[in-house]
Amino acid sequence: MSPTEFLKLALFAITRNKMRAFLTMLGIIVGVGAVIAMIGIGEGSKRASIALIQNMGSNMLTIFPGSGGNRFGPMAMGSADILLESDVPLIKQELAQSSVVTATQQVQTTRPVIYQGLNYVTQIQGTGPEFLEIRGWEVESGRFFTDAEVRGMAKVCVLGQTVKDNLFPNGDDPVGQTVRVGALPFLVVGVLEKKGAGMFGDQDDLIVAPYTSVMRKIMGRDKIQRIMASAQEGKAELAETEITALLRQRMKVAPKDDNPFMIRKQDDIVQMQTQQAGILTALLAVAASISLVVGGIGISNIMLVSVTERTREIGVRRALGATQRNILWQFLVEAVVLAFFGGIIGVAFAMSAIAILQKFQVPAVTETWAVVLGLGFSGIVGVVAGFLPALKAANLDVIDALRYE
């Protein structure tokens, strides 16, 4: 018999009892659909997380005080005043030709901001004009402050969109207006474009001002808290190494001593997030694949029942010249067709579920390799589940099968 004839026999057997065939396929449908959907959710979450991180500045490095062995990591920043304003021009001068694009000083605090009776508590970031380039940010209206304003400790600031919406709810243009940051009046010279959510919350919930003004006039300190730098494309590792060597030399750190500072690269966060998301996706896929195993057991049970019900038919076919191999292939193809059709319906189910999730802003994607994997597994499950019933059918004695009632 040809493969086409086996396929026709399988389709005829399946369509004879459509409801039972559908219920048999249900386990495969759920299994394949769950695997593809879980992988899609895992991959979508990974891409969304990476996009959030890269939105903060894909080549950004942050240098902050603290020992490399400090288990609190970035949360301990500012615990020791070891970074100097002069470290930034040093990094620019020494590393501009090799690995670093630019760098800037940074301090950070939280203060209430007041405008015409409206009071809003937000993050105040003190930095330099390089902030925009390092963070990949743009000014929506007005301008950013200048180097001269940084040197002159000018009381000027740029608002994030969240701060603008809270202080100017009627849509008024804040540029040219004066807001009080703590007890000091600051002239609004610009508004940043909307960035959206980031790894550590709403990126637009901030006011950016010259670090000299924030550091000395608002915070009352004379040391910066950290340094932000932007590495040249593909040179984040080199930039980290060179900045480490430069700062150790400036701080006169002995070779045997740990670094008194830490450097956090965006690439490190991306890699960590990718690894975590990969593990989560694998766990979700393994959990979902259990349904495939259950579906395979269901197919095997139904095929065993089918062999028993069709024992006389098998005897007649053997008496008319069908070989054991013909019988084996007949039932094996039937099991595979059941599983494969279940897989196709499962793919459609998964793609529909992902489309619905996307409408509700849930990060989920349809991965081609996951679809191929799901269909491939459904076929394998069909072969494995159908082999024992097919073998049983092929080994039936012709005389006993013809006598079976």
C-alpha cells in the first residue's frame, strides 16, 4: 500500500467518530497550545525587559562608590565620597580615543517641587550637558542647560513629562516658568521627551538640573555621588577595564586591594535578564509539555480501544492479503494524523491566545521555532503513543480475529 492509501484509511477511521477523535486530540491541542503560548510569553517578556534596559542607554556605564564585594551592590551608592568632579574630565581626556564617548558627573536626591500651589515630590538629578547623549534622550520643548550654566551653578532645570503633567495639568508650557525645588527657585528651560517605564520605575518622574547647583545648593555637599559614561559601540568591556585602571591609579589603590568603586554596565543587566528569562521560558515550556505527555497517553488508550473494536475488520483485511506491516502502518499513521491535527489546532489556539494577550498589552510573541517545535513534538507523541496499539493490531492472529464478535 502507498502512503496516500494509509492516509486515506486514517482519515476515514478518524471521521467515522468525529467527537471521539476531537476529545482524543484535546490533550495534544492543549499541550501544543500551552507550549507555544508559554514560550511566546517568556520570549515577549524577555524582549520587553531588554528594551526597557536599552531605553535607559544601551552603552551606558555607571561608576559609584562601594567595594566590589559589597553584597548590596548599587543600593550602597553614595556610602563613601571617593569620586571627584575632576574624574570626569580625566576619563574624557585619557579614554576618548580608545573606548569612551563621553562622561558626566551625577548626584541625586528627592525633593518636593512647588508651582502655584501644586506640590509634587520627585527625583532631582544633578548632571552635566552630556546627560542627553549618554541616556539617548531628547528635549521635547525648550533646551537643555549648558556647560556655562553648570560652571556658574545656575538655578535652571529641565522637567520630565510626569513632573510636567503634575505641575502643569492644564497643558500650559512650563518653559520660562519658575518652580521651587525645595526652598530654591529654579527656572524651567526645557521639557524632556517621554521615555516611559524603566528598570527602576517611571523614567519621566524627574527633574534634571546642573549637578553643581543640586550638589552644593540643594544637597549641601561638595562631592559627586557617581559618574555616568557612554562607551563606544561594542567597547563596553574595554571601557570598564580602562576606567577601572584609570580610577585605581588616581586613587592610588594597591594591586592587592579591591576596587573602592563599582561599575555597572547596561550590557551586564541585559545578559542577566536574558539568562533569567531563558530559564523562565524553559521552565514554562517544560511545565506545558506535560500536557503533551497526557495527550499522548490519551491517544494510546483510544487507539487500544479502537484495535479491540476493529479486531474483526483486521482479521478480514489479513484474510484478504494485508500483511502485518500493512496493519502496523495503518494504525500508526492513524495515531500520527490524530496527533498532528491536534498540533495544528493547538498552534491556531496559541496564536489566537497570543493575539488576545497583545491587545491587553501583555508582552507575548509568536516564535516560529516554537511552532515548529510544537508540531514536531506532536508528531513524535503520535508515533510513540500509536506504536504499541499498532503493534498489537499487527500481531493479532487471523483466525482469532475473524472469530471475534
